[in-house]
Amino acid sequence: MRNEYTIRVKSGSSKRKIENFGNNRYLVKVAFINHNDINKELIIMFSKYLGVPPGRIRIISGIDENDKILKIE
């Protein structure tokens, strides 16, 4: 498993979904529009998707943006 993932977030979506575009690039659709809520939901969704505890996932870039980089520690 690689440890960094490039994420594009689409907020305000009616369905929560993770789409893989290869090379650790993902589109993640979330219901929230507030970045704090988006970040929490993103970590929970990726935790389930990758099968790792949420405490091992960190957002290392893009906290307040729709383009983010996640790191698994």
C-alpha cells in the first residue's frame, strides 16, 4: 500500500462515493460543504475504504481546499 493519496473533493453531493482514477488519485463525493466537516468525513470514508484506522490518516496538504493530499502513517 502506498502512503500518499491525491484527492479531489466534490462537496454537496447527494451520494457519498470514492472513485479511483489510478496512480493513487481519487475523486471523493461528500455531502458536506464546510471544510472541517468535509475533512472529518473524508478521513472516515478513506479509513473504511483502505481498511486502516482513522488515526493513521492525515491530511498533509489542502486542509481548506478541494484538492487534498492524504498520508497514511
